[in-house]
Amino acid sequence: MADHIRIRKTDDLWTVRSGGAVLGESRNVLELSEGDYPPVIYFPRADIAMAFLDRTDKVTHCPHKGDATYFSIVNKSGTVENAVWSYEDPKDDVAEIRDHLAFYASDQVTVERV
């Protein structure tokens, strides 16, 4: 693994909400720390209500993690474009994040430890 990336499992309860809806809740999240960036919480897909997510055409590349695909959140308040990302085929060094989703926290999306 790249020396500046650390992944750890946390047993804390985490939730993600948008537009008044709980999109997911999990005690099986992964916390990824990368260099000086704030830690990112990755939720298992199985713990997210995928009916709220629509895949978009956006793809970005990280030299350490691989290609990220994106989803928009669609809820009764509207659409939050490209608010979710996933490394569906991550590099071997970060394979733990496969089948997980991360969310951009904003005024429309809340990711919090309960």
C-alpha cells in the first residue's frame, strides 16, 4: 500500500443522510486516511439504499487507488450530482474498499458518527 494511505475498520455506528432520508447506516465502515487529507468514510454497499443512487458517466483516476465511478443522489428534495464515489476495481493495495461507497459531505449530504 502507498505509505501515505491507511485503512482501518471502525465499529462505530455511522449514518449518511440526504434530503431528509437516511441513505444508510453501518457499523462496518472503513476509514481511509490519505496523507494530509481529512479521513474518508467508506460504507459497504450492502448498508446503503442503492435505490437513491443513479450512476453517472463521471470517472476519475487516482494513481494509488485506481478509477473511481460516481453516483448522484436522487431524493424528494432533488438531485445531488456526483455526490458518491466508488472504486469498483481498486488497486490491490487498497482492495478493502471494493464494494464500498464514499460520500461528499455538504449542506445536502451528512455523514456522521452516531
